[in-house]
Amino acid sequence: MVAKKTGAQVMPQRLTTNAVASRRRGSAVPVQNGVRVAVVGCGYWGSKHVRVLSAAPGVAGITLVEANRALALSLQSSFRAVTVCDSLEAALPHVDAVVIATPPRSHAELALTALRAGKHVLVEKPLATSSAEAALLLQEARRTGTVLMVGHTFQFNPAVRELRRRLLAGDFGTIHYIHSARLNLGLYRPDVNVVWDLAPHDISILNFLLGSAPRTVDAWSASFAFGGVEDVAYIRLEYDNPKVVGYAHLSWLDPRKTRTVTVVGSKKMAVYDDLAEEPLRIFDRGVQGCEDAAPSHERPAIYRYGDIVAPHIRPDEPLALQDRHFVDCILQGIEPETGGEHALGIISTLEAIDRSIGRRGVELPGLQPRVALHTEPSLPGVALVPTSIAAEIRQ
Ligand SMILES: NC(=O)c1ccc[n+]([C@@H]2O[C@H](COP(=O)([O-])OP(=O)(O)OC[C@H]3O[C@@H](n4cnc5c(N)ncnc54)[C@H](O)[C@@H]3O)[C@@H](O)[C@H]2O)c1
């Protein structure tokens, strides 16, 4: 059975008979009386997994594996039913599944250990830090017949799902472009750059909205605060089917927290703002050319300013929906919406972005004359910089 989606509900894909059979051939240990889950890494995000899993139907018990023992014990005092183990290896005999919420560079090794023990695994984004690691995890999950899922949480966000529903229904007409902005002051991560930290969200949202993967990527990045660690990036993703260009602006160095996705279509436009009280707003706005207009100094265009609609979005917590989906996939033998293959595609895109960042921009032919812009600034104290000099500065 193929994916069924009803509104904001997550209805997982049922595996084909062959896939279920191959799962049964694997070494995954059958789950009885609910899923016992180990959460490895109980910091900022892992502790949220502990909270939502504690309330999730189908979960029979939670084991905490956290390098900082004091942190594990303090969490245990809040969630009394959980147990604490010193290492993943010590926890494995007592659990059916593992959620990994440690820093990205440790994901692949921990996930591989769990998969080799026949455990189902949910790994936080990014799944791994190279496509070779991601492919190995996917191969191991297939061999052992276990569920491998990645925490692309926004795919479980009811506002994103409603936006996708409207997009698929053709409400926006032809999509001109989609722009995603994920900015804040920090959080600087020690082991990956801003692209590997944040872009998995933007790429997964864009792929999910368009039901497609990009064919080409272009990217630019800069390291401002710490040498060698990119903290600002601009990414351009070109999709073929449908033919849409997506842009993502990512920053750990911005004064304001921003989490928006803007869809610009020929009929309507939309802004999904994850921080707003009304997270999705649909704008009946647009522009069209006007061939018959009388000659004018302005370009003949008709602007449409219609209603702005904020559809009701169920306030379900995306992480809770995501973790329930993981448990459902284990109990029902179904393929996750954000499974290993999906995650491998995102990792390959991140690697392509890295390669694109390494490329130099197009150089302008020779130095162009410094035009008179400097001599007469239009505002007192404002010196305009001609394009040719701006290009020199960038280099
Ligand atoms: N899906 C989302 O929206 C989202 C949001 C935030 C973070 N994340 C992801 O979650 C992961 C963790 O991020 P965070 O912000 O919680 O980091 P964090 O630093 O707050 O927490 C990581 C924890 O892992 C522990 N740890 C490290 N190695 C360990 C090991 N081998 N065994 C046991 N514990 C270990 C550390 O002691 C720490 O407490 C990252 O991959 C990040 O990208 C996802």
C-alpha cells in the first residue's frame, strides 16, 4: 500500500508483501507488549524525545543513555518510569528500538551498533555526516529487517502538511519559487557547519512540498564568527518535476530568530511561519501583465490584493507525531515516511551543496571604471559602491 495522507494526520506507508517478508527474514527481534526504547543523548532535543515517548501509545518503557550522568539522573527524577544505562551496549539487550539524539558526528557509529543488534533506529538529523555512512546504515537496516528513520520533524508538522495539501490541490497555480529562511543567533554546533545543522530541515520541507528531489544545487557560504566554520549560507535548489526553484537562507549569525517558508505561485502565495500564532497564512495576491494598457512610465501590470486566510492548524506537536510514527512503523511493519532512503537523498544533497560552496564565483572581466557614484552620494554620509567594486570586495 502506498502512503495515505489525511489532512494533518500521518498515515504511514504499508510495505509491499515482499518488503514485509524480507523484514521477517532479517534479524530484527519481534516486539511484544509494546516497544521498549532507548534514548541515546538526552540533551536539549533528546530530553524532548523522552517527554513525548513517555506519553506515546505503544511504548512499553524508556531507557536513558546519556554521557552526562547528572543530566540522566535529573531527567529520571522527572520521568520516574525511565531507567538509566551507562552505554548503548549495556542498554541494547533490554530494548527493541533506539532513538539517537547525540551530536551529528556520532550518529552513524551509534546507529550501526544498534542496527547490527537487530534494533529499530530513529536518528536525529542529519542521519550521518557522509553519504557513505548513510548508505551503510540503509544497507544494514535492509539486511536486518529493521526500521531506520530520520528525525526530519517538519514533515510531521501539521502546518507544513496543510501547505502541501493545498499545493497538491493546485490552490497556488504555477509555483514560481519557494523561499525558506532559518536564522537565529546560534546555536553554534561544535561538529558540523550551519548547512549540515539546519539545511536538512529546509531540504526535507521543500522535497516534501514538491514531492520531488532537486536536480541541481548552488550554494554560497561564509565563516564570520569562527574561522573555518560556515555560519551563514544561501542555497539554491533546482527541481525538475515540477519545475520550481527553491531558495534557503541559513544563519547562526542573525539578530532575529526566523523560521519561515514562503511559497509564491501564480494564483496565490503562502507564508508558513513556525514562530507565529497563526503558522500558515494564504494570500490571495498576485500580479499579471496588462497588454492593453495605455503607454505609461510604469510597466503595465495588474496587482491583485485579495483576502488573507489563516486556516486552522491542529496544535499537535510535530515531534510527538514523528515519534508515534516511528513506533507505528515498528509495530505494523511499515516503511517510515522519513526512512533511510529518503535520508540518504538529503545527505547526498548536503554533499552536493558542500561541493558547490567550494566553487569560486564568476570573475568580472578586468576592473571597470569607478563611476561617479562616490562623488555625489544621494544621502549624506551614504557612499554607494559600484557593482565592480562590490565584486572585488566579495573576492
Ligand atoms: N529535529 C529537530 O528539530 C532538532 C532540533 C534540535 C536538535 N536536533 C538534533 O538533535 C541532536 C542533538 O542536538 P542537541 O541540541 O540536543 O545537542 P545537545 O548537545 O544538547 O545534546 C547532546 C547530548 O548527547 C550526549 N552525548 C554525546 N555523545 C554521547 C554518547 N556517545 N552516548 C550518550 N550520550 C552522548 C551529550 O552529553 C549531550 O547531553 C543533533 O543531531 C541535532 O541536530 C534536532
